[in-house]
Amino acid sequence: MGESTLGAYYRHDQEDPDVRGDRTEHWYAPAVNFVVETIHGQVGATCAVTDPNDEHLVLLPEGSAELSVSAGGTRKPARPGSLVVVPPGESAIEFLDEGYAYRVFSALSPIHAETRRFGRLAEGAPVKPLSPGAPPPGGYALRVYDFADHPVQRPKRVFRSVNLMAVFLGPMPLPRGDRLSPHFHEDFEQASVVTQGTYVHHIRRTWGTDAAAWRDDDHERVGAPSVTVIPPPDIHTSQTVETGPFQHVDIFAPPRADLVASGDVLNADGYPGGPE
């Protein structure tokens, strides 16, 4: 993990796993309102969890492993280029080939409390605590969203559960260049999960009246797979460098109200409500 006083960097391509399982390796990147779990699994490896409180997400960007996901007495295949919403209760993923998969649990899950020790949270950051949202109108269920069923004109796909949101960006064949988009969030964190390519995360803390709180800018270079957690209200943007393809997934909890209101959420039919 990086020693920066701004973002927290989890370089899974460089660091030893936090936990070694049966034919699996696990890394955890905790934030205040969620935790991102990166898993590398061998063929046939199974990872089971029990989360009685909330749904969680399984991220399978292009280049990930192919999985079989089971929950609530239902089993479904999930291939690279998909997102899975897993209902509360007992669930498991089985690796059908070797590779990476990513799970995201909210702060409502006991898994969040169990994994906080693996990282540094943004102490003192103005993160609005996560409040449980209302269950989906159709009830909780195991849902697999294949990107092939959700074509878009640019490489950006937004999906959500009740309390989590994932924004898939890429894969992009060419570097982004110098046209960047520095911005900040007033009261929520962003995790950037790099799954392909090399990025530089540029992070700046706005100077306030208290000079003791000023921090130097960060220009952190990360490869894949890695997770960067950016607390509010730090200004940030990400730049692709070297050669592609480039791909990352941004994580938010609760789902961003602006993306819900804009109509960008591709599975809004199952989750029509906005954040509480």
C-alpha cells in the first residue's frame, strides 16, 4: 500500500496477497463505505462468503476469469465482460479458468469490518456514512449483466445494486493523452480498480486556511491489477500511459445520484430508485 497522505494505493501486481486460500490469492482495498476484493484463482477454485445484510458485486471486466456464480439455490455462468449482483445470504464463485475476479462489499456487510485491517481508511475525510437503501422492487435475486446485452456508443457502462455502483471504463486501445478531467467529490469516496494497462493517478488536496493540512500533490503510477481509493474532497484525475489496452472500474457507495438521474444506469429497470 502506498504511503501517500492523499489516496490509498493497493498495488496487487507488486504486493503479496493478504490471504492465501485453496488455489486462490486475495487482496483487500478497504474504504469507509466499501471494500474491494481482488481474487486470483486457479481452475476449479471456489470462494464462498456469507453476507446476510446486503448485496455485493462481482466485477468481470474484459480479460477476467470465467466464473460460475451461485446464490439462493441458483447457479449462473458469468463470463469476462459482465457484472454480477449477488443477493444477501450465502454465495460462492467458482473459477472455470485461471485468472482474476473482483468482489465489492458495502460497509453494511460483516466482510467490510473483517477486512478493514488490511488497509488505511481516510481518517477525517468528510465521507457521508452509508445508509441502507430500499430493497429492489422485484426482490433480491442473482443477476448477471452481460455487456453484450448492453451495447453503448462509448466505452462506459454503469451498473448498480441497492447500495453500490460500478462504472466500467474501457477497454480502450490508445492512451487518453493530455485531455484529462480533474474533479472532486464533496462527500463520497471513489475507488479506481485498474484491470488493464498503466495509469498515473493525479491527486491534489485543495489548500484551505489551515496550512498544517496542506499536502503535496500525488502523481502515482500504478499497473494492473491495482486499486486506488480516493477520499473526498481531493481533486483527482487518471491518465493512461505507455501502451494499451487500458481498462478500469470506478466504485461508489451509495450509487451516485447524478448518474442515476442522468439515465446512465444500464440496469435501472431492476433498481429504479435513487439514493436515500
